[in-house]
Amino acid sequence: MKKRILALFLAVLLIIGIFAGCSAGDKSGDTATDAKAETTTDAKKETTDKKETTDTKKETTDKKKEEKTDKKKEETAAAPEDDSLVTPNGEFPIVKEETGLTLLISPNATVTDYDDNDYRHYVKERTGVDVTIVLTPAENGVQNVELRVASGEELEDLVCVNLSAVSRNAMYNDGIVLGLDELFETYSHWWYIMAEEYCTERERAYMNSLTRGFDGTMITWPLYYADPSNEFNPGDTLYIMNDWVEKLGIEIPDTTDKFYDVLVRIRDEDPNENGKKDEIPFLSLGQRGPLVLINSFVYCGSTLVNATDGQLWTPFNTDEYREAIRYLRKLAVDELLSVTSFTLDDNQFKSIMNIEDSGEPPYVGVYSHHPTLAFDDASGRRLGFTPIYPIKGPEGVAYAICRPNAQDYFMSITKYCEHPEVAARLLDSFCEEDMMLWSRWGVVDRDWIDLREEEGWDCRYADLGYEAKFVVLNNPYGSSNNIIWKWDRATSLPPALMGAQGIVTEENKNVTLTDGSTAELKPTTEYSLRSAKLVAQKSKDIPEEIVGRLMYTEEEDLAIADIASSLGTFISESRVRFITGELDIEKDWDAYVKQLDDIGLEEYIKVTQIAYTRQKEAGGGTAAGAGIKK
């Protein structure tokens, strides 16, 4: 009986507590009753339960976030999951459903249609990506892009325009173009194969360093497009007339002393047989020839500085450079090097080299200029001259002037791209071998013949170790057409693949196409074969370390732009004045060196060293720098 009364009493108290709890929000309520309600065991338990529930929910939410992040990392680090737009790396098509991207490039006047374009159609067929080409204005295209950025106008998904390093870095800092390191490492497949099979260590280092911003982040994609001959311009060579070599019974000179002696014989022995002493032993377009000969004394490339073990120095104040000027002055004094070389324009030079068109005998024994620019193509006269290379100086030096490839990278992905992973896969696909060949040579079996499964074909650049992979039927660069884009920086084709051209002879010029029809190829010219051999020769005679294109920050550029311009002008003008005798190489040399210092040579080297070191460090050590296949 007592137990039942106690239970009833507790029940009444519980009911009172519940009503008190319900009226807790009423300020006129009983404070004591509210306090009791707040201190009940059930209220405490409810509060505890709610807190535990909240904590549990928070833990669950955090866990889901972590799982989602981990999943995203896994998708990025490995093959894409089912919910990704892209297919696994290395597969074609690269997307699971057709996707569109816009690409801004500079126009080429010889491309008749970018929309109905064979390469654009091929890209869509292979990758599943429909690339809409947007063209900058033909004039001031870069300025147009910069104005669009300044006005806040939305850009295309991909921008491939020759912006300055300062401008592109500013766009990166403002978040307009994306940092590409994670995208590159995640979605690159064909690039690694291209780099391993077709790129040298130096090329890979250039690609890696020149695609990076000032903070070391990759901001342009390393698409590499270049011809093997680009590094060694045929114009940076001396050429001697074959007939006069035979007529005088002389050998092709290979030292500066022998070269001098050959020029003397051309001057004195009337090789054009007109009874007049009117021969010009050595004619150059401007300073090309003198620069070639300076490289028989000290390396003098396309920049103001050289590098040894990462340290920059200039050749233009060295004893070796002074000795080279002495040699050139001697050629001028002895009327072997024509000083009119420094005043001729292209047309005047060409008129002299083609004097036979007017019925006059030839006058020039040795010249320095690009052979295709020195002669009318139809004349065949360029084959009448043989390259003189190498020419060793008194200390055995014989450098080839090298203008390094892998120097220009314009392709960026912008923040406006909805699917940057698709853009990354597309750019990587441009490095697949078929895509590279189609980007330059057009449609297989119509514009070029695939030799990759063929045997018995020699390669034009065999001396560089290349193997024949194709021959050209119809060169798209030879006419106006809608075959390819003709904007090299938007595609990829490294020299080792660009130069993998088979040699066509009379014996193999008729080829059978896949449809059974026959096509007749044009035999490879003697000039083409000779040019390839010259490139191979020169590639062996370059410094171990070459300073290529440098990217200066805005502050660095402001510090040295005027200095660089003044130095270049002063060095070039002084060289001519020393050779022609207006300045005396003995009496005026010290004043010349002092003027270099007064202009700011030391400051130029100091600032350039910073840029060079930054790029050199960026060029090695990473997967992209090493070019190791994933």
C-alpha cells in the first residue's frame, strides 16, 4: 500500500514538472518551478542526449567530408571514377560523352576555315571534345586579350596567345589562369611518352622551366613543337662555291688559317676567268658571317651572356673575342671580307648572288646568309655552294651557333573552364603520336604516308639517330587550306618526330595507299639531305650549357630592359667599327670595355643571373623535368 502511494506521489511530481517545463518561456511563471524543471534528471539526460546526437551528426558530417575529399584525391591520383566526365588516362575518346571547349588562338592568314577544318574534325573524332576555335584580331591580338582581362570580360576555356611572362603571371596571380601542376600530374599520360621517346634532357628541362610562373607553379602546358633545323639556322653558316673549289684545286677549309688562305687564292687567281680582279672572296649579309667566325674563338650565341656551371658571363669583353675581332679586321684589311656586307639589304645581297641572271660571271666565292633567301629557288644555284663547317680557330674552338628549341609555351587553362580535367586530358592527348602527326601533316593517306609499320625506309635525319615514320604527299604549309590550324603553340610535335621523315628516291617514290590506289611522292632533294647532315654536324659542337629564353619579372625587366637594348646596340656597332677600322682594336679596346661597364653590364648580368638561376632550378628534379614515363 505504501509503495502504491509513493508511486502516485512521484507521478504527480512528474506531471507538475512537465507543465512547469512547458511554461518555462513565460517570464511571469514560477521561477522556482522552472529551476526545479531545469534540474530534473530527465531534463539533464535530454540535454546530454541532444548534445551526443549533435556530436554524432557532426562526426558523421566530418567523416563524410573526409571521405569525399579522399575520394576526390583518389579520383585525381588514379583513373577517374564512374562519375567523372573523363575516361581513364591513355584511353580514347577522352570523355564519356561529347563535351565542348573553346580555344583562343592567333589566326594564320593561310587557314581558310577553322570551323570546317580537318584537324578540328579529327580532334573531335578521336577525343570526343568539340573544340570551338576563337580567333584574336589579326593585329594587336595580345593587346586585345589584355584589354579583355582588364575589363573583366570572360575568356575562353583555353587561351593560347603570346602573352608576355609578366602579363601571364599577373593573370595567374589574379586567378584568371589556373595553376596546372595537379592537373598535369593527374591527367598526363601521352606527354610522358612523348618526353621519354622524343625529347632530350635539355629539351625537357626547358619545357619544365619555361612553363612555370615566377613562384614555380606550372601555368602553361608543355606542348612542344619545333623542327630539328630551328636550333641551327642554315644562315649561320659559311658556303663556298663548288666550281671555284674545283677550278683552284683547293680543299674545303676547316681552320681559320686555311680559310684565310683560300680567300687569298679566290682574290688573286681570277676563278671567274674574266681577266679582272673583281671577285668578292667573302660576302655576308650584315654580321652573320663575322659572328660565325667569332665562334671559332669563343661561343657567341643568340644572347648577351654565356653560362658555365650555372654562372653567367659575357663573351664580348674577353681576350678570345678580341682575338676574333683581330682576325676579322685582317680579312677586311686584305680585301677578303667585303665591308659592303654591313650596308647591303636583302634585295641588294640577292642581286649580287644572282648576278648571272644578267649575263655577268659570278663574283662571290664564299657567302653567309640563308641559302633559300640568297637565291631564287628555281635557279638551283644554292646547290652550287658547299657548307664550310666546322672552322676551328687557333685554339681548336669550333662552336655552332645554337638557338635552343622548346622556347615558347602559350597554352593556359582559364578559371572560366567548367571542366578543367577535360581540358587537361585534351592537351595531353595532343602529345599522342598520331595526334602530333595529324596536327602538322594533315590527313593520313591523303597528305602523308604512315611508315611506322614499313621497313626499308631511310630517315632524312638518320645522323641524329631518328627513324623514318612518315613521308609527305601534300605539305599543308605549302598552300592556303583548311587542313590544319597552323598555330604551332596549340599543338605538339617535337623535333625528333618532326624530323622522322623518310627519304624518297626514284626507287621508292611510288607508294600504295591503304585503299589500294597508288601515289607518287616527290624525291627528297639534295639540298634537303645536305641541310639535315649539317644540323647533325652542328649538334655535336655546342656548349654543354646554353642560355635560352629568359622570363623576367616586371621588376627585373624594368631594371635591365634599357641596359640590354643599349648593350646590344653598342656591341653590334662597335664590332663593325672594329672590323672596318673606324675603331682600333689595340688602342680603343680598353675604352670599349669601360663603356660596356658604364652602360651597366655588371647590373645586367646580376639581374639576369637571378632569372637564369630561377629557371634552371625549375627545369630539373620534377617528373616533367626528368621526363620519366609514368
